[in-house]
Amino acid sequence: MGEGSTFTLINATAYDWHRTAQRSYQMDKWNFPESIPAGTTANVEVEFDENVFRKKADDAGEVVYSLSGTSASFQLQARAPKGKFKLQAYLEGLATVSNPQGSTIDLGWHEDGVTPFILSGTTDKFSSSNPPADWMQKNLASLGHRQLRELCIPGSHDSGMSVITGHTGFADPGLVLTQSHNVGGQLAFGARYFDIRPVISAGVFSTGHYSKVPVETIGWQGANGQMIQDIIQQINEFTENNKELVVLNFGHDLNTDVGRQYRPMNQEEYDRLFELLTGIRDLYVVEGDDPTTIDLSTLPLNRFISSGRAAVLVIIEPGSIQLGDYSRRGFYKYHQFNVYNSYSDDNDLNDMVVDQLDKMRKQRSSPDSQLFLLSWTLTQQVDNIVAGQTILKLARKARPALFTKLLQACSPQTYPNILYLDNWLSSDYTALAMAINDMSGL
């Protein structure tokens, strides 16, 4: 017995895949289906041979698929250079966005987990695993005419909590950290929707993750994450070279400088935050319409971005906060980018999956439906805390099911607008979002 993984093949192309060759050497498991129909997912158990009498570096496997009715083909490979296992895709007979024909995509290796390969689109333009950092821009020809409510984009939960810059006495990293990479890193991976939770601490704006413990002597507990000023800088650095649309949703705010009884930020404090946020260089101001009433979700993507223009939307969630003149400077109320966001509040993977997919089917009956956020997150409970299961570890448990469960629940009429995740670790989620965009556009 050797190391094993589930190799998940996501066919979001317009063509059935047919196996034309399969071979392996020293692989305990390497058996792929003869065909994978368009719009489906195949989960293949792969296992390397770790027999002590054999050289692990010789372990290898190949399988070739052709796309029905086309000359396109690709090869999936198992390799063990220097005894380190990995899976990869060799694009022998096709090219994808930013991956030329003849190139090899390193898919990595996730022992006892899921290693996905994603391919979507048509012969005119395929997309795949290893998407470009400016994936919106590279796909503007196919996505630009579509309204935001017709798109699927990746997003991150509690986006600023990749570091701890201050904390209360009972705070613990396992209870407050939700991301492994900062906002700049998440942007590079492809995330475009960010859950920003502003906190005032020692007079400075940062992000935060706090909760109120129902014990009077303990009160609010939590930590501060990235500084808002640092997030602004990272966005500016990214959009300088990547003309993408970025959505920042501000909510769950707190002032922690008012003693032990923390409170939401007031209007004056938000006004100071607004002024700080005007440092974002690519704030998008609606032209030709009343910016205070426009439904941003009805505007096409190419209204926001072009080859030489990026766009950043600042969405303010608290209904009591007024925008004033900032409403004409790139700031919008939540009802103008109205997202259905209802997490499962559960630590059981199967329950969370059923909850989120059921809500998607009910809320997204057509591409014209309200924006829908698929909250693919597990919520820490007391038993998780006792067992040392951090938020980041729970995210590692939740993410693989996104590749094995989501696509088969989607159709051209029903699909999520935002893939909402903890612990962004790769661009695979962006490739999945693009696959949903390609499939819904067929």
C-alpha cells in the first residue's frame, strides 16, 4: 500500500472526454473511466507504490483523453521525481488561457485528499487549472457582456484574518485566523470578493475577528488582523498590473477602544474610514446613472473593467451608516450589490454541503435571480475547539468537497455567484469558478 489521493476530473467543456490510452508502472491504483460526459465530474482513486524493494522515483502513470468531435486531447500523468509524488496535466493537443499547447500544469499532490484537474470551455477558448492572475481580463471577450449577477467569482470569508496584530487575553490563533494568505495573496490566487470586517483598535483601522462570550467577566474576545492601510496598498499594487474587478464588502464592524463593552462603529468613525479608503486608486464611480440607486448586479462586467481600467467597489453593509458625498466617489450601500448570504452554522461537512446546495437551488432559479453566495465554510463548535480543530483545519476538510460536489449541482440556470471560502491556498477555486462561467454560458 502506498500514498493515495482522489484525482477529481472536472469536465466543464462542451464535449465528452474519451479515454484513448492508459498505462502505468509501479502504480497500485491507476484506472480511469473510458468516458467522462460533458458537464460531469469523475473521481478516480490514485495510489503510488511505496514497496521498500522498489524505487519510488520510477512510479509513473499516464492516461490520454480526447475531446469528442474535436482534435483536442490532453494527458494526465503521475510522477515521483526524487520520490516526491505529484500529478500533472500535459496539454499535448490543446491550449488553455495562459497555458500553451505542449505545456505541463503541475497539479500538486494531496495525500488522502482531492487533487483536481479542471477543463472548461470550447475549442475557441479553453480554460483550465492554473488560470492567470488577471483571469477576468483574459476572459473579457466571453464574460464582458454578462451582468455581474450572471457571473461566478471566487470570494474569501473574513479576508483580513491571515495574521494577528493584536488580541484579547483569551484569544487563540486557532479561533480567529481564517486565512493563510493576506488579501494581496488572495488576489493573486484569483479571489475577487472580500469580506472586510473593520475594527478600531488604539485609534487605528484594522480588520478583526471578534465574538462576545456570554460570560460577563470575559466579554468580547478576539483579535485584529491586517491593517486596512495595508489592504489598500495591496489592492493598489495588484490593480496596477491586473485590470480586474474587486469587490470589498464592509460589515461586522467594531470599536474596541470604548472599554470592555465593544460597540459597532458610528457614523463619524465610518466617515474617517471612508476617507482612508479613498486611497484606493481604482474606485469605480457609476457614470450616466444615479450612483445611489443603481443595482450594480445588473451591470455587465465590461462596464467596470477594460484593457486599461480596473475597478474596485466598496460595499457598506450596515444600514444605519450614510454615505453622503462618498456615494459619488465609489462607495455603495449593500442593497446595491444585494447578496443572499446564509451560512450553515454547522461543523458537519455533509450537513453543510446539503444546506448550501439546497439554498442555491431555492434562491438561484435563474441567472436573473438575486446574487447568491455559496458559503463553503465549516463553523467551529465547542467539540472542535476541544479537539484542536482550528478554523484553518476545518477549511482543509471542507474545500475538497467543493470539487467533488458542486459542478454536478449546477446548471445554466442555477449556479453560485460567489464561491466563499476560508483558507485560500491555490488558484484551483478560480479555475472552478471559471468552469462554472463557461458551463453556464454554453
